[in-house]
Amino acid sequence: MAVAVGFIGSGGIAKFHLKNLEQVPEAKIVALSDVVEEKVKPLAEQYKANAYTDFRKMLKKETLNAVYVCTPPFAHGKQEMAAIKAKAHIFVEKPIHLNVAKAQAIASKLQEANLIGAVGYQDRYQDIADRLKTFLAAHPAGMFMGYWMGGMPGVAWWRRKEQSGGQHVEQTTHVFDMARYLFGEVDYVMADGRVGMMTEVPEYNIEDASVVTLKFKSGLLGTIFSACFLGVGNRVGMDIWCKDAQISYQGRNSIRITEKGKPAPEEMKLGNNTGLDEDRTFIQAVQTGDASRIRSTYADAVRSLALSLAATKSMATKKVVRVV
């Protein structure tokens, strides 16, 4: 039986998932909702789906097995709760919220309703991430540096901290999440940011750059860098040092493992479509009731949110902040 799917939000990330779902035969796009009618109507026509400007009306009128919540960070909360009330499984784009307590409440509601919650941390589905996890299990990391450094996305809400949370919350969250996926939980963070580089950008109040040092419960130390002011060059990924090896991870591209005693580095290019794999995994989980293959559950994503928001607090207070 096909999985009836609805969407809340019809922007770029929704189109990304819709394109993937075209290749998932178990999925049937039934309805799309967006507050901007001129955006959602042609998209709904493209997928032969019903269009709504109020997600509540969509959830009341349609019988949906799964709902994708593809809204900006500041708009999360009511949509997820309404979808849960409608007994729909949910896929939520990151970051899942700007408030940890409210995200935890959503996670609790999902559990109470026995519904599946997945989150768009697609990097966990990389085949090169599988290789990294296998290698690091045998060669524990001693320290690492992570990066999401580039230019500023063009959407207006991204540059407002009260709407996006800042670059480290909205964008570098992929690196924070990958660090948790590879290395485990973080005990505390120390962070700071700088401003003054983007004075020509109107309505801009986020950090131009930030540095977050993480102490993991395992003892591992890492530092994650964010920058959105770069006009030339970019860097996304991690450099990882082990006792007998060094790893260069180019996010969504490749890994290079240089191991002591080996004549040449091991190199591996990304070989799978991670977005398609995460969407297929979610739809199949809804269809079968088996969520064991979902790599980023909603409950787990709450931990990644807590990590980036602990960094926000540390930047503001200039103090060490424990991750709770």
C-alpha cells in the first residue's frame, strides 16, 4: 500500500525531498501546504496534489500517513504537534526548533503516539560515513577540527538570529550532528563569535564567524569553525587525528585516510545519493512500521539541537556550558 504524503512548506528544501520521492515508488504525494499560495499552487499541480494555504485544513481534510515539515527554524512547533494529533508520522527538516524544551515536548508526543519521527541529517546516510565509523571504531580519534565555512545563503530569515539561530545552528548543525554520529555525546562546550565583516548586509544580526570547542564524554577534544563571510573559497568537513592515522573528510564528497605503516592513503569518493536514501528509508519505515534503519530520529536530533544551542549560550555568556 502506498504511503500518503503531505508537505508543510514548499520552498527549496521541500522541492529537494519531492524530487527524491519521485524515485520512491512507495510514496504518493497527496497534498502540499504553504502560506504563500502562488508558491504552493503550481508545485501541487506539478505533483497532481491538493494545495492548501493552511496546514491545519490540510491535516483535517486529508488522510495522510506521513508529513514532511519543511519550514524555517523559527516556524517549527505547531506543525509537528498538529501532524502528530492527526496520527501522521513526521519527517522534519533541521534544525528541528530553536527551543530545546519545545523540541523535547514534540519528541515525547511522538513516543506517546507510537509514531515515527525522522530528521533531515542526510550526511549520516553517506557511504563514506559508514567507512569512517568502521575505521574509527578500530582507531579512536584523539582530536578533530570541523568546518562549515563559505558564503551567506540568500534567504532573508537566515541572517536574523531570532529566525535561524545563526549559522552554527542552521547550517553547521550538519557538522555538529556528524560529530555526535562519529564520536558520541558532548559533555561541555566553549564558544565565541565575531561580527563586523558583513556591514553591507541589511537586517543582519548573526555572527560572521564562530569557533566552538567541544569536550566529549569520551575525553575527545574537537573544535568546529563556522564562517559565512567568505567571498572566495569554502570548506565543509573535518580533519580527524588518531594515534596512528589522519583522516581528511570532505563533506558530501570524499574521505582520505592516511594510516601509519601503509604505503599509500586510502581514498573513497561519495558513492550514493544521501537525500534519496534518507527519504526512501523514512517512507519504508512508515510503510513497514520498522524504524530501525532511520539514522537520525527526532529524539536523537534533539541532542544535536541541544549541542548547537549550548554553543549559542556560551557565545553569549563567554562561559563553559554543559550540554543537557
